Amino acid sequence: MKIRRAALAASLLSLVLTACGSGESGDSGPVKLTFQSLSDQPGAIEQTRKTVDEWNRTHPEAQVEIVPAGWDGVYDKLVTQFNAGSAPDIIHYEAAGIVPFAKDGYVADLTPYLPEAKRADVTKGVLDSVTVDGQLVGYPTEVQSYVVFANKTMLANAGVSLPTGPTMTWDQLREIAKATTKDGNFGLGWGLSSPTASFVAMAPGFGGKYFEGTGDAMKVSIGEGEMALPKLVSAMAYEDKSIMPVTLTQSGTKALAPFYGGQVAMTIQGSYQAANIAKDAPPGFDWVVLPPLAGPAGPAQASSAQTLSVNKDSAHVEQAAQFIDFFTSTENLAAINEADGLIPPTKSAREALAAKVGTKNGWDVILSSGEHLTSAPYVFADKYAQWKDTVATPAYQQFLAQKIDANGLAAQLRDGWQNISG
């Protein structure tokens, strides 16, 4: 009996050793890499598969397997995976989500594996958002901006000429919204049921940052620059009465319905909605993307890019980084962003995509907005997600419903951060 047990143990040990060596190159076969992808749009899923297939065809020594995963609950899933030592080799996520894992030492530094020219191709502010203590903890793949979609027919009927400059001021937007608010219709529909993301992203145009410092020392900053956009929205909604009231309580996607129905002349949406508008708008609907919005401090917007990172405990960090280098080539970045309706974070990929799509569906304006993306301080605020969900969003909702004034809003934002951060 003891002999059988010993033989069984030896057999199991042999299997374990074989399994441990199965990912090595050489006689034991190709390296096996797992790639946890969060792509959830059909076009992006297909393009991701094509890119991985091409890698596998041209790199027989290191084969990549896609592990599909959804965005919902991915942070908690990664926590479990990292703690259990079962995290994938290559991790698709976003800057705001991957930075905390990088600070805890779970993510590899990609700097030694990606050429300086490749890093320099990324818009500086976007690259800053994935740099922790001088280490590149993820390579950006896709970004979005907030842009204005307009019904050309409604603007023409109101005698409004389309803005033609490289940017458009918020004052121009406000005047167009007032001019097109008539006959029971409104100038603007803006889905602000969860307004924190858009307010924080667009604050740099007004000189706002929201957060200063790093890590546990991060402090919330609620001053004139941070309050400017919420105040402007309130003024447009209640003084000008140019924002369709119901949209203030809707999601961005739901706010598209009155846009399609000719009830609002303009809508502010994530740039990716261009693909949905092109697909879902009624026949004959004549629409355009207006120039990027610029505040007193310019057209800058903060962005948390989608990213690819490498598990620091992967047995094949170098090969995983090589795959990321391949996946984020100019050609591949242009293709995945076209499929997803998003903006490449590199200048070369934006130029390549612009050359392909031209002005179709507002791509020229959307791609130009990518040049103005800047660093997002909230990415480095450890408890930003908790503050966003439990403090900021409820406070903004109360403010937009006129249940609290601007001073009350500012106090809630500051005090809420203080309570959360201790």
C-alpha cells in the first residue's frame, strides 16, 4: 500500500513538473499566455480575435489564448485572481483600475520592453496616467472624449451656422442651445444621471483638477475650476431652460432617443456614441459632430485610457510584453479603435485611422479631440471609485435637481472625501 502511494506520489510529481514546464519554449512546446480581454462590442471582439490569431500565426513559440471577461465586477475578480496567484498573464483594464494594483506590486514595469519611441507616440497626459513611480504599468489602447453631436436640420431651421473653428467655446454652445430652444423643443439633451465622470473629465477645460497629491496623501480640490461646469449646466437648465429636463436624470444612451426624435438639437455624449448614432439614427437623420469644447483653460479633457498590463508574477513577462507591443502597433491600434468607436492614444494610430475614415461619421473631429486629452489626477486617488459612487454622484444629482445650492454641493464633495479618506 505504501509502495502504491509512493508510486502515485512520484507519478503526480512527474505530472506537476511536466505541467510547470509546459509553458517553456524549446522541446517542451510553446509558451502559453493567457489574455483576459474585456472587449464587449461585436466589432472589437472580432478585431481582438483577428489580432491574436495573427500573433499566434507569426509567433509559434509563444501562443496567446483569449479569456473573455466582462467589465462588470472586473476589479473584484482581479483582486481574487491576484490573491490566489491565478491572474492572467496579460490584463485588459483601464488606467484608473490598474494603478491600484500596480501600487500593490502586482503589475510588471513595461518600460524595459517597449521602445522609447513607442512610449513617446502616446499623448503625454495619457501616458502620465499609466506611469506609477516612474514605471509604465500599462500601455494605453483606447480612449474617449466627450463631444457634441448636433442635428444639422434643427440648427439650420434656427438660423444657426455650424461652428467651423478647431474648437468651440462653452459660450458658443450655450448660445446655440438657446437659439434652438423653441416650439417645445430644447437646444441640448445631456444624460447626467451619473454626472461625475463627465464633470471630472471636462474640468481641465476650466482649470479644474479635483485631486492633488498622491496615494493616501491625495486631497480633493473643489474650487472655481471644479464648480464651473456644474454651475453652467444648472444655468442652462434653469435660467436658459435650454436643456431638456428629463435628460438630466437619464443615462447618456437614453438621452439619444430625444435626439433621434428631433426633440433636442444637440447632445453631449462619449465620442464612441458616433458608431451607435450612425447605426441607430432614423433614415435621413442629418447629424454632425461639432468642434471640441474649450473652456477658459482650453479644450483639455482628463481621460482614463483602456490599457494592457502584464501580471508581475507571470512566468513569461517578457513574452507577454512582446505581445502587448504587437497588439499596440499603429495598424492594430487603428483597427481596434475603429471597431470600438474609440480614439487611439497614439499620434501615429490617429493619423492612420484618419487617413482611412476621413470625415465619415464625424471621425475627423473625434480624432482631433484626442489630441487634447490630458492626465487624470483621479486615477491616482486610491478611494476615488468609492467617493464617486457614494459621495459625488448623489451630491451632483441633488444639485441638478435644485435640492442643494452650489455651496452645499462643494461642501458635500469636500466633506465626503474627508470622511472616506480619513
